[in-house]
Amino acid sequence: MKVGYWLVAIVFAVGLCACQRNATTEQTVSFTGTVYNGHLDPTTSLIINDGACTNAVVTCTNYPASTKASALGVYTLSVSAVRTFGAPNADSYSVQASANGRDETVTAYGKPGETIAVRDIILYQHTTEAK
């Protein structure tokens, strides 16, 4: 009889853990960063920062939300992200900035409930594409 009670207690505890985790499967994840204009210096092959990219549109691939960068190029974008039971500790997100026919995508790692600092994005005209 005692084994039966322990088995019921263990199954109940596991069920509670699963319910608690599933109760928080949809959360908001936020991205913050700065978008700059730039150009490629042909003599050094370095990308030169030309200053803030005002009104650049920032999106996260596969999510409908978007935002615009401020006059200083700063943005905050929040999306509703869905986590599933047994998901990894960090998810991968593709954050894209676009302006004046130019766009760049960077990858950010984090999980719902976090505010992720995205590396600076510099929009510049690509003169050639790598093969």
C-alpha cells in the first residue's frame, strides 16, 4: 500500500510541474538596439558609421510586430513568443532593420520574458555579393 501512495504522489508532483510550465508558454520577448547608416570605404574595405538611421523599420522574422527607430536610431521591439514544454533554454531570433532600400538581419539569442540587447545594426549599400 505505501508504494501505491508514493507512486500517486510522484505522478501528481510531475503533473503539477508540467501544468506550471505550460501555464507560462506564451510570453513577450523584447529586443533593444540601435540602427546606423553606413558606407563601405573602398580603400580599407571597412564599414564606416555615418550616424543614426532615423525611422528605420525593425522587425523580427516570422512575427507580425514592427517598430521604427528613433531620431537617435534606438528601437525597442516586443513580440509574443511561444515556448513549448521541453524547449531549449535560449531561442534564436532574426531581427531585421530596413531603410532606404537597404536591410540587414542579425541573430539574437534569448528566451521569452527577457529583454535582449541586439548588437548594433549598420545599414549600408552592398556593392558586391559574396558567392
